[in-house]
Amino acid sequence: MSGEFDNLVAVTACGAVVATAEAVMIPLLRRAAIIDIPGPRSSHTVPTPRGGGIPIAAGLLVAAGVIGGAIAALFAFAVAAFGLLGFTEDMRGLATGRRLLIQAVGSTMVAVVLVSGRAGPVAVLVLLVVACAAWITGFVNAFNFMDGVNGISGAHALIAGVVYACLGWWQSDGFLVPAGAAVAASALAFLPWNAGRARVFLGDAGSYALGAALAMLAAYAVLQGIPVEAAAGPLVLYIADTAWTLQRRIRARERWLEPHRTHVYQQWCDVGWSHQRVTVVAGGTTILLSLLGAASLSGNPVLRAAADLAGAAVVLAYLRSPALLARRPVARTKSW
């Protein structure tokens, strides 16, 4: 009973920190001139403060402190390290190579602790650390790339947090339940400031912190024996869109490290969809993929295979959607 109360305190405190700190943070960001200025590759037309993810990182750190334990401390380190890196990027920018190096070092540190204590040949454990570090680095960047319209990343973090809390309940895991719920609470508290007419953006501080939190929760879930499909379900849309866009730009010999606006969800905006419609459809697709991923928990190999095929079809339909939408005239709507 005490554990459930502590979890409730952790989640409530996280949401309260974000909800109250956001109102204070916005004028501070304006005063410090940490403003996102619209450009040719932007999906916005109004200069808007960025760095609104700082209260999210603070809320998650408070939650981790209440949860307690070694894994919660590692979670706090991941959120703080990547959030600080993102805030540095928001303030003055970093060279791409230097930023990737710092991300790789931080990801490796998290991966080493996650894998430590596991039994197995040294070579296998080393490969596991490398794979885990690559996953965290890759997803943090994918989450950052996909944060391009109002509400989309807040909605995805909300969905993913709920999914990980449910997976933790299914696994009877004392860390995954409150950590997932805290991520969901932080995203829910942030969305009123961003989902409609955005008064603040997550910025790299927020997208890095949330990306690191979700990447670590997914890796932790898999290492605890949760099927990959269930753990990856709430994240696969961001992974697929980023990977698809990256390979397309490389094949076209574009400067793929430079900013652009050719992700699938951005092409939805180009055919006239509002930010809110993009967020709702992308979020609904993520819920569907999460439910299909959860079929892997059943232990039924036939059901699992059928759900995997259905999930692959959903992802393919998502990736092909811009070409299908471009064939139909769509009334243009206002995007904020």
C-alpha cells in the first residue's frame, strides 16, 4: 500500500511541477530571447519561445526522486543529461558531430548500467550495450526530428507513458508503472500550453529529455522480458517516419544533416491539414500500433504474427499516405 501511495505522489508531483513551472518559464524564455523564429522549413508562422520542456525534465526528476532506487536514479540521469544537452542546443547551438558524440557518451553510460549484472558471455553483453546505446541515441534524435507541429510530441509522450505504465502493471514492475505514469502526467500537463495555439515549444531541452526517458523505458522493458513489439508499439511511428525520411533523403543525395520539412506528418500539413488534425491522426495511429504490439503479450504465436503483420501494414499505409493525399484536392485549413 505504501508503494502505491509513493507512486501516486511521484506522478502527482510530476504533473504539478510541469503545470505550475510552465507559466513561469514562458516569460523567462522570452526575456532570455530563447525564441524559435519561423523559417522556410518551419511549420509555424509566429515567433514562439522554445525550451518549454525544461519543466518537464524538472517534473520527471522530482518523480524519480520519489520513486527511488538505482533504476530511478539512472532514469533521472538520462533525463537530466539529455535535457541539459538539449537546453544548450536551444540557447546557442552545437556542432552536429559534437552533439552526436555527447549523446553517444550519455547513451553508453545509461546502457552500461542497464545491462550490468546480467548473465551471459562478455561478447554478448558488449553487443547488448552497443545496441542499447545506439537505440537511445537514435530515438532521442528521432523524437527531436518529429517534434514539428503543435501537440504531436506531447500527445505521443502521453500515449507512450500510459502504455509503459500498463506494461509495468502487467509485469508487476515497481519502476515501470510510476515512471511511465510520470511521463504521461508531464506530457498531459504540458499539452495545454502547446496543443492549440502554441504559447511555447518543447525545444531541444524537452524533446531530448522526453526522448531519453521513453528510449530508456523501452530498453528497460525489453530487458525485463517484455516482448519487443509491446515495448516498441508506442514509439514505432516516430522510428519509421524518421528512418524512411532519412533513407529517402540520402538516396536523393540531399544534405540529410540539414533541417528540412519532408517528414510524413509535415507533408500532411502541406496538403492542408491543421496541426491539430495531424496530431490527432498520428496519435490515433500510435494507439492502434500500441494495441497491436500488446498482442505479443498473449503468448499466442498465431495472434502475435497476425498483429505484427497488421502493424507493418499500418506503418506502410502511414508512410505512403502523402502520395495518396496528394492525388486528392484538400481544402486548406489554418495551421498555427
